[in-house]
Amino acid sequence: MLEQFFSLDYAGKGDLFQGLAIWEEKSPEGEDYRYRQLQGTYPVISLSFANVKETNFQNTKWRIGQILTDLYHRNTFLLEGNLLSDAEKAEYKSVRMDMPDVVATMALHKMSEYLYR
């Protein structure tokens, strides 16, 4: 629910929240709806590890690598323009299934930084 409330992917979909307290709450002054302007305004990182049910370390690492790679594929728009430096674009492209562990350990932190920009 939090992902759908804040995510850019759901911008303009306030109808999903009609009738819920967050949609109806007014500001202390009672002049406007307190949280409506926040709906659909943030890039959101949503990861689920629910399907990581592997029976050994190597396969578990592989599945988590898939999750991180999928996250990067969903945000390839970051590679357009000048938001990232050439070095950061190369770093971005290094997140793939066969990435070294050191790349994987920083992948989520780096994606968060890139989306923050």
C-alpha cells in the first residue's frame, strides 16, 4: 500500500485511496487535504524476498542477484541524460546476474542514491 501511495508509477491514481483515512484527512487549518499532494510523487524501491526459498547459499545469492538486476532494469531511464556521470553509468551497467559480490552489496545503496537525485 505504501508503494502504491508514494510511487511515481501510481501518480494520478488517487482513486485507489478514496474512502481511506489518509485520503480524507484535512490539514490542521482544515483548508486542504493533508496528504493528497504527496500521492504519486516519489520514486519507490520495492523489493520482495518472499520467493527466495533456495536450499543452498549459491542459489540464494543468485536469486537475490536476479532481484537486484530486475530493479535496475525497471529504472533504466536513469541512464538517459546527464543525471549520472559516465563512471556511474558504467557502475550501473555492472549490476547483472554475474556481478561480483562487492557490486551486489552496494547495488541497493547506489540505486537509492540515483533515485534521490
